[in-house]
Amino acid sequence: MLSQLPLRPLKSIPNYSCRKMNFSLNLSFIHLFGRCSLPHLYKKGVRLIGSTRSTLVLNGRKAQGNPMTLAEQLRSRIQIRGPITVADYMRAVLTSPSGGYYMHRDVLGRQGDFTTSPEITQLFGDMVGIWFINEINKFHPPSQPVQLVELGPGRGSLTADVLKVFKHLRGKEGLSVHLVEISPEFSRIQAEKLCERSSIEICIQAASHSQSENKPGGRQYQIDRGSDSSKGSSFGTITVGRPRNLPKKSDAKHYQKGIMKDGTPVFWYYSLNEVPHNFSCFLAHEFFDALPVHKFKKTPEGWREILITNDPDKGPDHFKFIISRSGTPASKVFMKPWDERTEAEICPDTGLIGQQIATRLEESGGTGLVVDYGHEGECNDTFRAFKNHKQVDPLICPGSADLTADVDFSYLRNSVIDKNVTFGPVSQSHFLKQIGIDLRLQILLDEYPEDQKPHLQSGYDMIMNSMGERFKFFAMFPNVLQDHLKKYPVAGFHKS
């Protein structure tokens, strides 16, 4: 089976840092300010000019015509409403339409800030594809349709490699691809990689004031969630449905679609909620670590939330941590007095999205695979930033560096345990070795030209050694398969 898989052209593998890709959801300029009354804005020194459609002026600078930087937006919000949570800061920095880190450029590779296993070698995608085929063939006949659903697909390299395995070992009949992606830039890159250019169709139209008319792939979706900004998730940290004010060309839930050379359809969505409810293979590679986290610290008065405020002493683009004076909604919900930790990080979105996947697996069947760096509740201070393959201060020049926090797999497991049976986490090297990466490497070494073999070997070394222990694999199946999976154990998660 391994010898039948296709080859992917090799690239040299520079020794740059291995971080993450993918992210959570969207945020508008207005959402940065939330629901503020006009008298409150006046009191804070903000004046409104114009008539029914006023232009917001902050510190003498118009929000329209002369756009504010992301740092200025955050600074003004803090001046108006007070310190913000780490989750709010993280979400704005990564996904704000007006300067979010992921929204308008390719951040991967030599010219970016980090790289990922699928970008390093096709071996990674080969093994993930083989695992999916091996598992679903135990309970889902090849004649039945399958959806491959990836959350935050980056450049689309992992999807492309997994699809090649699916088509070689299971066939392409009934196969469809569903990508959950909010970045206009990455959705453009994915479409160019996966689909025939002439088949790509945009199914919604961005607001005219935010669309780049002449630049291919320059769509910038300006989303105003207005007074409903807190709905959809705990403390408004994630939008789990389509932003309602996006004008649509059709009633389709996807915003973009295309067709691969062999006829396989590909669809793009802003939210997992919009993906059709059918038998699915869910894949989340370095997705959960980019979801916003709340940070907490235990004090003599009890648990307090760590917040972010302006740091004018250091400069206009600098921010700093402070501790809330009293309990916040998040600290009251997530932290208990008897918790023995002194610090903690909680990501409500991890639980929300995990529950969505678990419910879909229970109702429609399938399996899920999460790959990320993380822990099982023992770590409590992992929020950090990466730029140019180096770790940097996350509170300087927001939007210029990637923000991340390790995934708490124990929290994810507890969120889905009522509907799913889970396996792992196990290390990446453990999983890949059990799936057969050494055999696959040998097959490729026998087939590749002599001058490409060192690059193949260096890619293997990087994902197995440099990244092998840091990254973890975690699998999900519907509870109805619990006895079946005892009879036919899940590959990759056996104890050594």
C-alpha cells in the first residue's frame, strides 16, 4: 500500500522554527469597541461627526479614509472601555480584518514566521492519509461518500497530500473537500493549489468599501457584528456561525468553491457550522493553538484574570499585563476556589469546537484527528509570539507576529467525552512510526533521484526529531464505535 502512493516534488528544508498556522474567526473595527453608548464615548473624549452615518474620530484621527493601525484601535478601545482580556487581544491581533496577522499575507515558510510539518515533507500527509483510510475502512464501506473537512488549512499542502492517498487507496467517487478558512489570502492560495483556476467561484460578495477591486485574491470582508457581538460563544470569544451582514450572491453556505482536475469538488466556509452534516474525516493541524485563551492567576483574594492594557511609558505600540481588581465573568465560570494551581490558561473555543465535531461524529459518523503542540493540564503559562522564526514579546506591535498558546488536551477530552471515545495524545514521532513512516521513507529513497535524497532525509529528521516530541496526535470517534474499536484497535496510539 505504501509503495503505491504518489510522490511530491521536494524542496530544500531550511532550519527555521516550527510553529503553527490556522486560526479562529473574524473581528471588525466596531467589535473592538463593543456596545458603547454615545454619552460614554463623549465622556472618554471621542466625538462623532456627520449625521446619520457618522464617521468615528478617535484622538483626532478618522476611522474612515485614514485607517487606524491595529495598535491604535486596541489602544483606543482600552482608553474607552478599560483593559481587555488576553482572549480579546489574541483574537483581534490574529483575525482583525484591518490588520490581523493571518488576514492579508502568507506567514509560512522562509519569508514568514514559522513552518509546519506538511510544508516540510510529503511524508507527513502520506501518514495522515493512510491513518484515515485505515480507520474509516473498518466501519465505512468504500462505496459510501466521505467528506474531508480541514480546519485552518494554511496553504492547502496537507489537504493535497491526504487527498492523493484517499484517491489512490479508496478512490475519488463520493469524495468532497470542505475547508474552514477565514483568511482571504490563505483561501486564495488554497484555491490556486487545489483547484482548476477556471473553476473557482466566489459565492458571496464583500462589502464594497472593503473590497480590493483590482487585486486578485484581495477580498477583505469587513464584518460588523454590532450589538450581537457577544453571542455565539462564551464571552464572545468566537463566532460559530456565518456573520449575518455579509451580502450573498446565493443561498449557499460556502463562500467559495472550486473543482480539482479530477472533478473532486472543494468548498470554503467561514464556520464549521456551515459544513454539511455528512460522514466526515475532520482534520485540525495546528488549529487549536491559535484560538484565544483567557489567563488567570491565583491571589490572596481568589482567582483573578490577567488583562492587557496600554503601556505608554514604553511607546504607542506597547501593551502590558495587569491583574483584574476583582473577579471577571471568565474567572468566575472557569476557575474554582479549590483549584490548586497558581496560574492557568483556559480556551473556551477549544471546548466549543470540540463539542461541534463530537456532535457531528455522533450524528453523522466519521472520525477526527487533532495535531498540535500541547499538554494535559500541567502547563499554565504558554502564551507567546513568533516572528521571523524567533520567539518575541507578544505585547509589542500587535499584528506583526504570530500569537499562540499550547493546547490543553485534557480540556478538549473532557469537552467531548459524553459523545466521543478519544485516543491520545501521543507524540508525533510515536504516531508516525507506528503508522509506518520508516517504511514509506525507504520506499521514497529508492524512488527519488540521488540529488533529492538528502532533502527527503532532512525532512524526515525534522518532523521526527526536531518536532517529534513537541507535537501531539489526538483522535476522536463516536461512542457507538467503542466496542468495535476494542476489537480493531486504532492505529498510531498503541503503547510501545
